[in-house]
Amino acid sequence: MDRAEFEKLYDRTKESVHRYIMAKCFDLGDVDDIYQNTWLAVYLAVTDRQYPLPNEEAFVILIAKRQLGRYYSLASKLKKLISIDRAPEISGDIPDSIDVEDELIGRELMDEIGAAVRKKSLTAQKIFCLYCSKGMKLGEIAELMGMKESTVKRHLYSLLAEIRRLYERRDRS
């Protein structure tokens, strides 16, 4: 498979692979690393194969599944426990056109919402991310995560209600 064919494969399957990894990971902070590892492994696997693959999406999802297993192996877990957290990067200049007070209030609110989301179960966090950032429908999320749609709704609506209460409380202040 040449580079152009690989890029076409990537374009056709990237969204479903990202959704799969997001639904199956143990920590949403790991999604990008696993996604990158998956595509590196796919590239190495397809360079010697005939194109087209019989079922390319199933092939890539299988590699993603294996990468998830490798990423969460005991050795990887131990390495993560030993590693030192990196300090967050501070962005550069603030444009003059932005009202600094409004920007700070917006950032504080986003931090509070992020903290509220992180306090919820991993399942609720995944559902929230798949719904908000990937634009998936509740039925699609339920199918991907292997649960009933009513369970997905319960997790999502509970989290959204908490965010709404947080926003209303800040708005009253």
C-alpha cells in the first residue's frame, strides 16, 4: 500500500476508530496517545499488504483493540504511576479586543464544568465526550458502549443537569 492509499484508508476510518478508542479507554486523557499508536501500528501493518483490504474498518478496529490492550498492560500502568506530571503550558499574549474580565470568568466557568465532569464516572465522561465533541446520537453511543440507550440518557442528562445547575448558580452571583 502506498502513501496515497494509506491516507484514503485513514480518511475513511479515522472517525470510527477515534470513537471506538474513546468508548473503550480507561482514561480520556489517554485517547490521543492510543489513537496515535494505533495509526502507527496500522501503517506498519499495511505497508506489506495487498490493497484493498477485505474489511478495512474491522482491520483498523482490531489494531486499535490490540493497542488498547498494550497501552493498559501492567507495565504501562506502572510507568504511569512513576512518571511525573507535566506542568500545563501557558498561552501567549491575550489579544486587546477581548475583555479580560469576561475571559477570566469564562475560563473559570469552563474549569468548574471540567471539574464537575471529571468527578463523574468514567462512563459518564465518555458519554459526555462522545455526545458533545463527536456529535454522536444517544443510540449510537449506546451501541458503541454496549449498553441500553436509557442508561446512556441517564448518565448524560444527569451530567448536563449538574452543569446547568453550576451555570445557573454562577449566573445568579
